[in-house]
Amino acid sequence: MKVAIMYFSSQHKNTKKLLDALKETYDVTLFDVTDVKDVELSDYDIIGLASGTYFGNYSKKLLEFAKMHLPQKKKVFLINTYGALRAIQKDVKKIIADKQCELIGYFGCRGYDTYGILKYVGGIAKGHPNQKDIENVKNFLKNIINK
């Protein structure tokens, strides 16, 4: 089973921490949407879209990349890190639907957040993602692969 994950992770690299743990355990290919200009994903069986939460949504860079590069009729899963509130999934789900893909799962966990006014109070969700979050995301991917 070939698995690719397109991702955007900035500021504290919360999402990247989860993905690095997945890569240590599973044979997954990671594509940082800020480094990859063109990518062929049609050979992958399952594709993940992963992002931190930015102004309540998935990263605009990830969404634009997915619009251009997500192949038609693929199995897709979502991974999201957030300070307080999970990202609104309306935009990413529309892309998945427009590409006639099947959404097969979602994983979300808190991530350290010091954006805006939060930096003045030392941030929120310090220490996240933590080891429990990492174990949970590994179990999530295991279940996705074994479906």
C-alpha cells in the first residue's frame, strides 16, 4: 500500500512532528507543499492532507496544492493540529469531493500555539503534540492502511 502525505507545517512544526513519527513507523512519502513544485500522486493508493490550523482553516498553501495535484478518485485522509479549535473542514472537503475522492478518516490533536495575542500569555497547548498524540496518530494510520 503506497501512502503519500501532502502537508504544510509552520511556526512550531506541530504537524511535521506527527508526520515524522509516522515516517519512522510506516512507509509513507511526505511532500512539503512549500518545497515541491510538481508531484505525481496517481501511483499512490492513499493520500493524506495534513496541516496546522491557520485562522480557523487548513493552510491556504495546502488547499491550493491539493486543488492542483490531488488525483481523481483516491482514498484521502486528513490530519490537523490546532491550538484551541479544530480547523473548519469545509474547504478541504470541497476539494476532496470535487476530485471525486473518498474521505476515509480524520485525525486531529492539539499543537503548541503562540499566534497573535497568545504569545503574550506564553501560548496554549504547550507540550503538544505529545507522546500520547504521536501514539494516537500512529494507530490512526495503522487503521487507515488496514481498511
